Amino acid sequence: MSQIERDYKVEALLEKQKFNQNEIAKMTDSQIEYYHWLYFVDSVYDYM
């Protein structure tokens, strides 16, 4: 993941107030991608 993409996803997670800066600093790129997907990507099941 590029640094720009990581920064964007970190900002989005911080705005949702799901994690604080210290927790995110310890996360790997994979963890950040997972939590960003979990909170921001709509699924067809969200609308059922």
C-alpha cells in the first residue's frame, strides 16, 4: 500500500473514532486495509 493510500485510510478511521493514533501506529498495512474495508465498504448484505 502506498503511503498516500495508508494516510487516507488512517484519517478515515480516526474520523470514525474507532481507533486512536497509538493503536493505528501499531497496525500493519493489512490490518488498516481490513478495518477500512469493515467500516467503509458497502456490501449488498448491508441493504438486506
